[in-house]
Amino acid sequence: MKTKLLITVVLFTTILIGQTIPSKEWQIKTALMAVPADYKQGAKVYGYDASGNFTTLREGTNDYIALASDPKKNNFSTAAYHKDLDEFMARGRALRAEGKEFQEIFDIREKEVKLGKLRLPDKTTLCVFTGVVNKETKEIEDGYLRYVFYVPFATGASTGLPTSPAPPGHAWLMNPGTHRAHIMISPPKN
């Protein structure tokens, strides 16, 4: 058992040493790319400290929270959401930290929402911004913003929306009938 633990610690330390955590300023700047213009100035920003731990990088003064791109992932992706969604998002992060996979997290949160243990607003917004980090300039290129509107337990029948992907720019309902039902809007890419 001690050998397994030691190997795990060595592997984790090796990964962290090889992992470059962007500066706090860069994380804040790029996380805010997902925030609607009206809310950028006072948005709270979560990101990663020098050791790679999830932390608050900037306190907020309005209704938006932005997430910096996870340095452990290969692709650049930031997100922003209304503060009423924070408890739900934090629960997902906690379950991932426990080693749970997507479907298990989905099922646990579904059960907790239905039991009233986990608060999920009846409607709220999430914005996801993706792009490519230019290795030389560190600027984000090919930026793309898509929108998610959470409407828990909504169905195609209750919204009149299709429940399968629609052409770019058209709304559709993903995960209909579940706690995670949400309207997807993916604008056409340039």
C-alpha cells in the first residue's frame, strides 16, 4: 500500500513540475473572454495558483463568475456563468476531484437536485469560450463563443425546441427532461 502511495505521489509531482501554470493576470484576462461585455469588469474569476490548485483569482462585484482554462488540459477553454449556478458547478468540481467520471457526476447531481439537496436555478446562463493559444504571443486565436441556457427538466414538448443538434446559430435542447436540460446556441464559425 505504501509503495502504491509513493508511486502516486511521485507521478503527481512529476506531472505538476512539467505543467506550466499561466500567470494570474493572463488567466484573468483570458477567463474574461467568456463573460458578456456588460459583466466583465466586476466578474469573479476562478483559476489556478502556482501549484495548480483551483482557487479564486479575483473577487467579484456582480452576478458573473469566470473560469480560467484548466492548465492540465490540452485545449484552451474558458467559461462564465451566472453566480446562481455556482453551487451546482462547485458540486461537479468536487465530484471530479473525487475521481468520478461524467455519467456518475451526472447521476449524482440529478439525484441531489431532485431531492432538493443541490440547488439549481430554474433558468441561468453559461458561456463557453474556446480558442487556440499562440505559442509565441500567448494571445488567443480562432476564438469561438457558444451559449448554454439551463432550463432544468425542460423537454422538447415544453419548449418547442428540437432535441438533437441543429444547424449553427439555431437553438436546440440538450439533455431534455433531466436536471441538466439546457438550450444550446452555437453561432456559425467564421
